Amino acid sequence: MSLRLPTNTSSRLQEVRRKEEEEGARLSSSFKANPVPNYSTLGGTSKFHAVPALTAPVSPNLHNERSEAAAAVLAERIEQEQEQQERLRASAQKAKPVPETTYKPNFTPKRSERAPLEGVSPNLATRSQSKNRAAFDQVNKERMDGMEKIAAKVAGIKRQEEEQELKELRNLPVSEGGMMVEANPIITEDQYPNTVGESPALTAPNFSPSDLRVSLRAMR
């Protein structure tokens, strides 16, 4: 069951609500905030807004062992770079340019007081070097010839040993690891006399008809 208000009561409520909305819209469009009070002019008499004392800024203490060591390393590096730049500037200095002319009027050359140089034949060791080289070549040739003779002698001894070993293998039978093949003994008539051959029995066996039928059935 729904509750129904009288018609005049609902119209009054709508009228009141409309007036409240209009009043709120008017106040919102015409609202102005009060200015912020200047408490400094009040002398700090208000117990709610006491003027705080001004703080004096203090520089932070940023000096420590690590920063001082880093600053010292940086200063030393800067000093080294400055010294290097100074050395580069000193090495990059150029000599004064040559004058445009060295001509001097009325100049007469004078005879030098220094004795003239005399050439001296160089002392070359060509002959002694050639003799030493020839002696070295001779000694080296004799050494190489001796090595070749020793190598040929060793090769000859090795070849003789191989030939001797091959000869011994040829004289040994195969059963003993040699190369001599042992032939089978020849069979003589005295040991195995000749046998007399006999004619084979080639006659057909005698089968009865009943045996023949049985054999045929078995084959099927």
C-alpha cells in the first residue's frame, strides 16, 4: 500500500526545493573569500596564530675523510694536466723565421785557419773474413761428409741384419714361424695298395601294387 500526499503538500515541497536551489546558485556565484589576515602586523598577540621566530640558515658540514681524499686526488690530477699542457706549449714553440735575405754588401770571405782534412783509407777486414769463411766452410764440409758416411754405414749394417733375418726365415718351416712350406708325404703303393672296384647293384627293387598305392598317397 503506497502513501500518497495531498496535492497541495507536494507542490509546496517542490516550491521549497526550487527556492533552495536558486538560493544556492546565487550564493555560489556571488561568494567571495575573506582576505588572509597579516599576523605580523598583529604583533603576535593571537594565541592561535603565534608568529614563529626566524631561523638562521647554517651551512651543512660536507667535509669528511672520503671527500677530502677525493679533492686531493682531483687537485693533483688537475696539477698534472696543467704541467703537461705547459710542456706541450714549451715544445710547440717555433723558432724565429729566417730573414728574407742574408746578403751583406761589401762582404769579403776570409781564408780559414783550420787545416784541411785528409782522407784515410778504411781498414777493411775483407781478406781475413774470406779466410775465416773458407776455413769454416771446410770444417763444415768435413763434418757433413762424416755424418753422411756414418749414416751410410748404419744403413748398410741395418740392411745386412734384415737380409740375415730374411735368410733365417726362409730356412725355417711354417710351423715354426718361417717361410718354408712343408709338403705332404708322397703315398706309395707299398703303404696303400690299390683297391679293387666292385660294380654297384643297379637293379630296381620289387614293389607290390599295394605298396605303390601307399607311397603315392603319402606323396599327396
